Amino acid sequence: MGNFFPRWTNLVPLKILFAAFLVATGLAAAVATYWTKGYSAVGYQPDQPIPFDHSLHAGQLGMDCRYCHSHVERSSHANVPNAQTCWNCHSQIKTNSEKLVPLRAAMDESFAGYTGKPIEWVKIHKLGDYAYFNHSVHVNRGVSCVSCHGKINEMKVVWQDKSQTMGWCLDCHRNPATALRPLDQVTNLDWKAEETDRSSFYAALAHQTGLKVEDLEKRAQQRGFETTGALTQKEIGSQLKEAWGVHPPESCSACHR
Amino acid sequence: MKRKWHHPEAGAESGTRMYWRGFDELQDTPEFREWLEREFPRGAAEVSGPEADESTRRNFLKYMGASASLAGLGLAGCRRPDQFIIPFNKHVEDQIPGRPLYYSSARPVADGCVPLVVTTFEGRPTKVEGNRLHPEWKGGSDVFTQASILDLYDPDRSAVFRKEGEVLDGDRFVEEFEKGFLAPFRAAKGAKSALLVGASTSPTRERLLAELVKACPAVKVYEYEPLSSPGRREAENRLWGAGISALPVLDKADRILSLDADFLGLDPQGEGSNGRWAARRKPGKGMARLYVVEPAFTVTGGMADHRMRLASSQVVKLAVLLAEQLGLAAQVAPLVAKLGLVRELIDPAWVKECAADLLSKKGRSVVLVGSRQPLEVHLIAGLINQALGAIQGAGGPLRLVRHGRKALPGIEALADAIRSGAVENVVVTTPCDPLYDAPASAKWGEASAKLKNLVHLGVRHHATARAATWHIPGAHYLESWGDVRSISGVLSIVQPMIQPRFGGWSELHLLAKMLPVAPAAPGEAAGGADDAAYVAVRATFAGLVKGDVELAWGLALRDGFSKGTGYPVVAPAATPAAIGFESFPLVDFPGPDAIEVVLTPSSHVWDGRFINNSWLQEVPDPISKLTWDNAALMSLATADALGVTHDGQMIAIKGGDGVVVEVPAFRLPGQADFTILVELGYGQEAAGRVGEGTGFNVYPLLRQEGAFIVSGAKAERTGAKYALAPTAIHWSMEGRAIVRENTAEAYEEFVVNGHGEDWKNFSYNQGMDGHIPPNIPLYEGPDYFRPNQEQKGAPLQGRFTVDENHQWGMTIDLNTCIGCNACTIACQAENNIPVVGKEQVINGREMHWIRMDRYFSSPREKEGMTAQRVYVPEGRGRPAHDDDSVEMLTQPVACVHCEYAPCETVCPVNATVHSDDGLNSMAYNRCIGTRYCANNCPYKARRFNYFDYNKRRTRDFYLGPLAPAEGLGMTSLKLQKNPNVTVRMRGVIEKCTYCVQRLQAAKIEAKAKARDSRDVKVPTGSVTTACQDACPSQAITFGNLRDEKDPVVKLKEDPRNYDLLKYIGTRPRTSYLARVRNPNPKMPGAEQVGQGSIGGH
């Protein structure tokens, strides 16, 4: 009997150790990179050419989202407004503001720095090129802006509020009741399910579906909701999902084409 | 339970016909087995090629290492780059970012137009589709129209103004052109000047030319298109009178005889003819019958019920014999006298029975003649048509319309005028390239060199453009205002979708500039009022319509045509007494010493104008399946006589006046012996990067205008070889009962007469499918294919989420599919499918999602074949086929969306999965490129991106990862891409998606509209696939299987419906409707027609 293990095996444990060290380091680095909020770009808050203040316009002044993002109900894109939209007011208001120079450069022919070049806004929410999101189908079926963009009406400078990863999308597509709200509240970012009046909600739903309020309430009870006290998002959502026949797609081809 | 199917041995000796796609397959050569047995051909998986040395795997790893370390060192990887959203300053009317805008327009062609609806995204046109509202066309388009959009983005198109070859910027050119040419032209009232225009039906062009001639009376106008038909023009003149055309209306025809007329393919006659013809090919009572006489297979010949192969030059003899049978012997007497003994060489029984059949449907039968046929054949056919009662005002299968256009003199007359010194300045606006394609008799090269000023306006910078004194980049039809009449006269407005990309001018713009005074503006300052073409078109329009012009204009733009503008239908004039056949020489049958060469339009490049269009170059020819080249097509007997043993062997063809051209040989069945067919348009020197070095120029064989049939040519092998890239045996399905056909008689027996109690006996259970046990489902779920009554309305249940409202399905009707490739190109345009180049096609890597299979079928039985008719390849001892009774079928195959898809079960990363609406979908971003799915796909429908086809030019494929990825020009092509479809990268599989972007858009539209209601079902018929839209004969039907009203549901219950490879249990969503041929039982050989797949397995 000679040596059972050949000579070259002497170094094998060392090699294994070294390899394991490399793998562990790699894993640690990967976790540190990919398992952080930073990777999904939450909090991305770039400087814009004009420091447009959503908290002032949408918050204090109470402008509807759709005044500027005018095609959100018709198109896949929620368009960033044309300079003309800003100019509608700002040709009169705050005309001399330093902050509005890019706007005047684009629109005001009497302005010394006039170039006529459109404003280049920095994109905040970036979706992979292989994913196709459609705004119109969401806002027309009771998903509020706030569900994906957060409380824009309180942001001075907009940041990305949600991770907008595929898992995050699917969470909602699998449980749409967590996001549905009456259609007239879609652009009301301050809407709270708990503050909604129970009787008027049910009355409106009964009117729309042609069902009796009792039947609707029975439906809620069957699902384990108490039909007294304050409404909850879950109760509203599940009622609306049922009433509108909401079945969000979960197939790959819904978003990847 | 593990299921393993043993496919039956293909081609067992039963059934009456064999189906095959190439001689290699028929003879089962080792090369063919090689193609067959590998999922991808040998070498396809290895990185090898012309520059293989620098791109071995080892090098690849090295590059990878280098790029990885660069990525680590560079800072770019740490922070994601900012992207910008740049909205317009002011809103653009109707423009909603993210939504397509559709405009009506039309693509002008020589004698009419193809009415279109153009899709634009944010101002860039991406796709054209037939206009379904058009009263004569009713939708559909053709392969050239589908591909024409790529020309708009061709990076090699003419982009700069040039004076004597020197590039000038636009303003300077205008100044110098005015000074150097226009001012002297006007001052001299057009003396010694001429225009050479292309064929067009634009009323504005006609008006501007008339105005120009009025203002400058000395100017002469000539017209030139290489693919004109002087024979037909002259015959119409003599038979019906000047300015009158005969227009086939094929939905009124019960019997059609085509004399060398590829009216469904490259020799279109009438308008919407494919659709009209298809409407009469529904099996059952009233199915039309098609006789075709032709020298080589065309798509029309493939659809024939009875086909005779006959050399083009001999068609006149058949026409004479036919006229004789129809009682017109007196009129054709001078030719009858010359026939002599020849008549026996054309099967008399064929002619007799065909004539009898035509006559039996008097008033409902029509004879069509090919454009390349000489005057005499057109005249005889005219007489026959009159004798058959085909012409009866608006009701008959042939309609005479008065277009009233004056025939213009041709290029030969112009060349003569130049040589005589009468013309010194020529303005060339014809869309072709006279220096390259003019007939030899014109001696155009020599003539045009004498010119003082040669002004050329055109989209391409081809030979003529390079020789021009003044070259003006032309505007594509999608960039300019214009108008055009369809063949029957219906007026359409050509709308610009985009500003001319390189500031090019349209023909109308140039003509308007040549006029001394600008034509009167219609008084409104609409956008584009400064555009001379727009002003001119509006002015013409105002003169053409009655009543409210503004309203009519708006309607014309909206609908894509203007109502009531068709040409008037006229009654036939009396037949002229003397037709004058006396002088027509009859040519002997071609033989080994007197080969006949037929020059045909190309299915790729037409007359040469699409030479730089990569989509057209790469789409396999409908018959030969060749890509990227033309070849000398010949029968096996001809090949034997010339000593051609392999495709691609070069032969030298010696034509008239001793001209010699060299072309590679390619053998095809069903072709008249000693006839060689070659496509025109290839071998251009000034072609652009795509067309450079493709094919061989055979225009030198064209000695005179319209002389496409070259008799008495010699041909011999040169000894050289050339690599052709045919795709005929790529992606083969091994001869299983894929393509099925039967006869109208059998159909009536089963369906109409009620004898067929079990519908499955018709085509559903042909082949192995008749023997399969009931399917043992691996998954649960209803059978959408043939839902029984209780399943139809019932909610869908299964283990998976299922869309209650939508389950998509498709049927493809082999009875009307002619194999024209329009769907393949439409799919390419819609789905951002790349081209791969000739080399990669040879490697079997073409990317077309729709593979257009072309099958030949030939009788299996050996008795009844005479020795001459059977070709026995040397040394193989097995009769290959009978050239006289060979038939052709085509079958488009894309992913059939199996409900139990074999590809899905083998994907290790779930990149291909089923969707809730029944699609077999691909998530490209998940795909890691194992290609297991392609390996497991029984339909061979999956394509793999071996290279970054979308990022690199073909010649850069093999460069390493560090090489600059984006070649010049790729940016321009990007503008064509559909923004709703992912552009795939290297290393992923792709395949037909049923145009999922359109399905999703329709579903989203329905949901957004539904708001708080439950009504989210997509309305019936509101969603179409790109292939369906493009199909000129409506062979493709797509729809929702959950919608009772959807036409696709009805078609799925048609007796002709069958699934591909049903016996393997994949339950495909795309099914096929079997071909039904309608043979005349009295014709010779009728018992063979359409008998092919019956009982075969």
C-alpha cells in the first residue's frame, strides 16, 4: 500500500479554504450592494433644472396632478408637462425669479437668455427597458398616484419613494385590495380609508353596482370585515375589486414584451 | 407518467404524393440529414467565421476579463447615469407621448398605389398597414410596401445635395441650381431640355407636367421604368382604344387562366386581386378554378389547380391553340398557319379541356397575360376574353376603365434625341437607375455622357445619381406631400409623416420649382403652406372634387381615399378587323443549344431599387428560398444538359449581341426545360452597404425595352463556384404530415353532401393523427380548440390563473396563403426583428419569426410516368420527381403557442412561461441562452440571438466585446424600432409573441375604458396581429377563443382545421386550414391534383 492520496492533494484544503474565502467575500459584497434600499434607488433625489416644488403646487395650492400630467389617464406615460403649461401661469407670476430662468429661456422671446430649447428634467423613476408600465390602466381602475410615488404633495424636491422592483409590483398585483380606492379619490394623495364615510361609500357602491347595501355589507362580513366603525383600506379595496372585476395580470407578458 | 412519442418514419411508402422542400430532402442526402438532426446546424454554436482567428473562445475569455476589470476600475459603474425627460415647449396637436398616431397615406407604385395606414410614434413612422376602408383594396399590402419603411431610415440613402459630385449645403445648392440650371431653363422656355419621369398616376404630377409644357413649350417629357410592359400597353391601345386599361376583377371570375401571369405575386394585375381571388377560393359551391401556364413556379403557379410548365416564348402557341378551340381560328389564322407540327408538343388534351371549362362558365371566366409576354399574346388574350364574355361593363371579371393618361415616349426615344443633339439637359426623376437598368438598345450610358446638364432627383445615390451634374436627394413617400390614383382611379393623398430627414425634395417639389411662377396657393396659411408640393396637391384636389372642397379634403385625409373619384367604366369597342399577326415570328422550343432566358422582377429588390433594403434582401424568395442573391434557376434536365451538378456552380449565359453574364446555377423542380429564370436588379456597383456585392447583374441581357424573354441564348459552366444562401431545408420538420391538402370533390363529399359524419376524416386526422389514443392531459384545463358545448360558456378552471375573457388563437388558411412573405416582413417591422446577413443565413441563423415553408409535392407512384417525365439523378437510381405534375404548397409557421408547450418545461430559469390568456411568452430579461427550449420545440419556431444583431453591422459581429458596438448607421435604423417591443440583445431566444404588445394595448384600452364597470372584454375584432394585417389574401385570422362572435372560433370548427403534430399532444393555439384544390376531372392528370396528403402518414 503506497500513499493513498497523491501528493497534489496536500494543498487541496488550502485551496478549498481560499476558494471559500473568495466566495464568502463575494457574497458579502453582493449582499451589501443588492440588499440595500440604495440599490433599488429609493431616495434618489436628483437636482432638477428648475427646483419645482410639488409641496407648494400640489400641496398648498391644491392643484390636481392632472393639470400638468395631463395624459396620465390616456397614455402609458404620465407626461412631464410642456413648458407652455408652466408658462400659462409663470408668464404672469414670479416672472423675475432666478429659479425660472430655464423656463424663460425656453419660452420668453423677450428674455435676454432666450434659447427656445426645451427644459431637460431629470428622470427619477426608471424602469428597465424590458418592462412596460402603463399609467392609464392603473389610474382608471382606482390605483392612486400615491401608491407608487408616495406623498408627492409633501415633497419639496421629488425623490423616489418606493423601490419599484418587480417583487413590489407583484405584491400589489397579487393583492390589489391594498391599493384600490374610489375613482374620484385617485389624485387625492391625502385620502385615508379610515376617514371615509361608511354609509356614503356603501350608498355610492350600491348605486354603481345596482346591488343593495345590505348585500354588499353581507359580502364584506363573509370576508371577515366588521361592517361597523371606521372603514379600512382592505374593506374598501376588496369591495371595489369585487365590484369592478379587478384581476391584475400576473403573467410575464403583461409587462414584458 | 413519462410519455415518449416515437415519430413514425417519415415518407413511408403510402399515400399518393411525397412532400419535400429541396432536392436534398427528396434524395435524403447526408447534407440534409445533417441539417435535420441538429437543433441548430453545425457550426452555428461556435464562434467562427471569416475573422475566426481573432475571436476564438480563448480570446473571448480574454476580452471578457479585460472588460470586467475595466468596468471595475471605471467610475461609470458606481453611479447610475442621469436620464432626462425632455417635453416639447409647446404642445403638438394630437400628440400624446406613449400613444401611437395613425395617418392614412398611400405608397405610389408604377400604375397605382397601395393605400396605407401608417403608425407613428412621437413623429416617427414605424409601420405601414393596408387601409381596410379603401373601397377597392380592403386592406392587406405586399412585401415591398411592408419593407418600404426601412428605406426611409436607410443610412446609405442620398442625404446631400451635390453639384458635379461636390457636396453642397442645401441653401448654396438652391442658389447655384437656380443660377446654373433653373433660370437658363426658364429663359430658354425649356429648349433642348427634357424630363425623364417614372410611371405614376399622380394627378398633381400630371397637372404640373402639363403646366410646365405650357410654360416652356420646348420641353419634352419621357417616361421610363425598366419593368414596363410595352406589349400590354400596345395591345390595350389597339383593342380598347387609347387611355383605356383592362382591370381584372377576380371575385367575379369562376375560371381563371393565367398565361405566364404571376398576378398573385410579382406581376400584380387589378387591385386587391389577392383578396378578391381569395374570396372565391372558399371550398364548396362556387369555388373558382385556376389554370396556370408558366415557365417556372411562381406563387400563382403554386396555387393553381392545373399547371402546365411551358417556356415563356411558347405561351403564344398555347394561346393560339386555345383561341382555335374557342372558335377564334379565323382571327389568329396567320399564326395557326405557322404552328405546323409544333402543336403536338403542347398537350392538346390540356388545351381542349381547359378551353371547354372556360367556355362552360361564359361571362365568368377570364384569361390573364403576363407583363413580359409580347404584344401578340396580349392581343389574342383580348380576343379570347371578349369571346368568353369577360368584359361586360362593371359586372364582368374584366373591367375596362378610362384612365385617360397619354402614353409618353420611352428612354430609347430620349437617348435618340440626345444623340441627335435635340436634347442637352435632362431632369431624371424616375425612381429607377437608368445608367444601370436601361435596355441596351437605348445606349443610355453613351447618350447621357453627352448631356450638358443631368439633373437627378432620387432617394438613392446610385450610378445615375453619381453621374449627375446636379443631384438632389429625394424625399421618401413617407416624407412628402403627394397624391396618387389607385389602378381603378380612386384618389388617395400621400401624407408626410415626418419632415424630409435630409432636406430632400419630392418630385412635385422639383416640378413646382421648375415652373416660372409658383402655382396659386389655396389661400390658407396652413402648416406646410410653404411646401410647394402641398400647395400643388391642394390645388389639384380642389379641381378634382365637387362640392365642399375643405370637407372633401378632410375626409380624404381621414379615410385615405376620396369617394367617387374612380375612373369611368367603359364598354368595349368593336374588335378591330385587322390585328396584324403576320409579322410575328414564332420561336422554336428551347433546347440545349438554344436556351431561353427569362428575366423576371426580383422578389427581393424588384427592379433593383430595393437593393439596399436588408429586410427584403434577407427574406427568402417564395419559390427558391434564396436570400441575398439572384441565381439562374433551372430544371434538373437543364442542369444535366449544362453539366451542373451542384447549386452555386457558375454558368456563363451568352445572350443577344454576344453579351455574356455569369450567374450561379440553382436547380428547381417544375420548371420548363431549357429555360433559365434570372431575377433582375442585382449586382449593382453603387448599391450602398447592404446591397454591395449581392447578386449578379443580368440587365445586359435586356436588349430592348420589355424584351424579358431572351431566346436562343447559350449557357455553359465556367468552373467557378459561388456560395448561395438558400433556406429551403432550414428548420425542417422531417416530412411529417405538416402540410395537408385535399380536393374540392372530397370536401363536398364530406361536408356539403353530409356523407362525412365524422368531420375529423377530412383533414384533422391525416397522418399519425388518425392513430393517436385520447390525450392524457398532463395539465388540467378545457380544450379551447374544440370546446364542447358545456365548456364553451363555462368558467375556466385549472391550476393556473386563467383569463376568463381572453384566450387567443389563430388559424392560417393554406387555401389562400400564397407564400408572398408580406407577413414575414410585417412581423419583422412590428417586432424589431434583426437581419443577420448572408453569412449567418448560411449558418442557419436567420431570425424571421414567421418561417415561410415551401413544399413541393410529386406523385409517388412510378407507373404512369413516362421515361422522359421522370428525372433519375445519376448514381442514385431513385426517381426524384416528375417535373410535369409537381405541385407547390406554402405554409407559414411561427410559434403555434402550444397549450402544453414543450419549451416551457425545459427552461431552467422560467424565461418562457404561459400567460393567463394562453400565450407562450418569453421574458427576455430572464433568458440565459441555454437554448434548451429551441431544442425541445417540435415546430422549430424559436430563434436565438447569436450576436448583437441590433447593435452591430453584420461585418462587426465577430469583433470582441471591446470593439465599438455601434456602427455608423445603426442609429438611423433605430428610429424604425417599435417602442413597445423590447430590442433583444445577444444571447436570448425569441419567437412569435402573437404581437403581445397589441394584445396588451387592447386589454389596457378596454380596462381604462371600463373604469368602475366589469366590462373589460376586448371588443370582437378590435385586435389584429401584424401578419394578419399585412396578408393580402386574408389567410390569417386571429382572435379571442372566448368570444363566440369572433371569426376565429368559427374557423376552428371548420372541417379543414387541423393542428400541426397533433399526435404529440401539445395542443397548439395556431391551427391550419387544409389546402383544397379544385381540379377539373376531365383534365389530364387531374387524378393526381391535391391528392397528396390523403391517407399518408
